[in-house]
Amino acid sequence: MFVFPRFAILPLCATALALTVGVSQAATSNPTRSVDNIPPAPATEIRALNTGGEILVTWTASVDDAQSFTVFGDTYVPIGGLSGYRVYRAIQGATPELLGTTGPGVVEFADPVAVTGITYIYSVRPFDADNETVPDITPGSTQDLARIVALGGRPPDVVVVRTVKAQISFDLALDLTDDTAVSLFTNDFISLIASLLGIDASRITVTALTHGSTIVDFEIADVEGDDQAPVADDALVQLFAIVANDTEDVFASIGPVLNLADESTEDIVVIPLPIDAGGNIVLSWFSRSGSSVSFDDFFLFADNFGLAQGQAGYDGSYDIVPNGQVDFDDFFRFADDFGTPISNASEIQALLQ
């Protein structure tokens, strides 16, 4: 009788074990989500209304605030659309603050803020899984003013400030860690641009220097009261013409120009409300002239006395004690304010020029 040797079984078992392990360690991968590169359309007609106890922000929904569906097997799968809206509030000069988020189909948001004398600017941004859309609003336009609200006093005065600025790139390797080299380059750049444009060097400000090869961000300021000096916009147009003219290398002392881009902006500036030495709002300084509540303001108030809301010529600025009409309650409040110095008069007047 033949007996199968025990040692012959071992290689077979080891082979089987190796095959088993190889199968159990097969590579697997999880599904990945695709990225949406198309932002939703902006919200429009953003309005902020002071209701007395809160600020009610309303808007017209994004055109992408709709859901469509596709069929996958026996199931309807939603596609497109947006996730909702983010509502922001900003005080002039500060970064916008996220107040809250609404779902799709919601077109209003209540902000319980109640700080008298503060002016707020509201923004509504539709968002989806990968994008957020900032509203496209012309500074100082009717649409822009509709989203600004002042708590206390007359509606805010606003001005549109245009900043003429550009970015020019040179084929130049400048060591930006070398303060001396940077200072020399900046001075040479300002002197050359001023000479080419025929303007005073003090009107040119370099705001940034970055690599690639060397990128210069700069601004051109206007000059108040000098009708002979070219305005900043015209000076920038002239610079573009100079760069486009390749018959003469006027930038040889610096380096070849790679690109020139207009980066000018228009921003709305909210004029602050007038205050007295104690920081209290003075509602009776209607004229914005002088440095205190004076007869100029009294004559304006007298012209509006007796008018009520709904009548032609009614201006709520003169309804100091709000009740829908300019009456004796407002007159007595004006009398209390008469002669009060305005501590920020010069700041307000400078912005209104």
C-alpha cells in the first residue's frame, strides 16, 4: 500500500493560501464627485428696508433658482439649480459679515440689527456646491442705493469714488527682498511715468510690486482745482497709447513691457452721519455747510415746514421726529439742535466735494 508523502501536501496548501490572500487584497476605489465650474446667476433687485424692529432684506431670485430632473432607472434625480442664498452685511470700510443662509426659493431675510446711526450695505449671493456669485451692481446706481440703509436720521448721502489704477509687467528680474533695489526701481518708475505723461510725480503711487517677471500695481490721482493738468483717466489712456507705440522703447531704462492692464475701480462711499462732540447724531444739520447747525439749516427747515408724506416736495429728512409730517415736534427738536457744533463736519464736506 502506497502512502502519499506528507511533505508533498505543504506546497499545495501554501499555493492555495497565496491565492486566497491575493484575492482578498484586490484594489478598490471610491466614487469621486465632479466639480461644478458654472456659478449660479446673481440675485437682483436687492433691497433693504428698515421696518422699525429689524432690517428686511428682499431680492429677486436667481434665474437658476429652479430644479430640473433626469431619469436614472426608475428614479428621478435632481440636477442643476442652486443650494440657496448667503446674506451679507457690511459697514463701510469693513469686510462683509455673513449674517445667515436661506434655502432655494426664499427671497427675504430679516436682520434684527438695531444700532442707531450706523449705515449698512447688504449683499445677497446665490451659491451651489462649488460656487458663490457676488451681485453685479453699478456703484451709486439706483440698485446700489436700494440695498443701503441708515438706522436713524436722513437717508444716507453717498458718492461714487473712481480710482484710476493699472498694472504693468516688465521683463525684469528684480530682487523684491532687496529694499534698496526696490526703492531705486520705484523711484525710477514713478519718475519715468510722470515724465511720459507730463504730470507731477506726486500723483503716481506704487501700491504693489510682485514677481512675474516684475509686476507693478500703481494709481494715478487727480488734482483738485487744476484745470491745466490732465485728469487721471486721460493720463492712463495716454499711457496705453505710449505702450502700444513700438517705434521707440521709452521704457529701455527699466525693461521691456510685457503687459499693461487697466485695473480702475468705482466704489460707493457712504457719507457718515453728522455727530456732536459726544458722538450723538445731529439730525438738524441739513445744509452740510459751516460747522454747526445754523440759520442756513433753519431756512431749509422753514421751507419744508407743514409738508406731509404723500404731498409733493415732502422730504423725510426734515421729519426729525418721524410721524409722516414736518410739524412742531420737529421744530422743537430743531430748536434743541440749533447752534450745535458738528465734530465731523470737515470729513463730511471733504467727501461731498
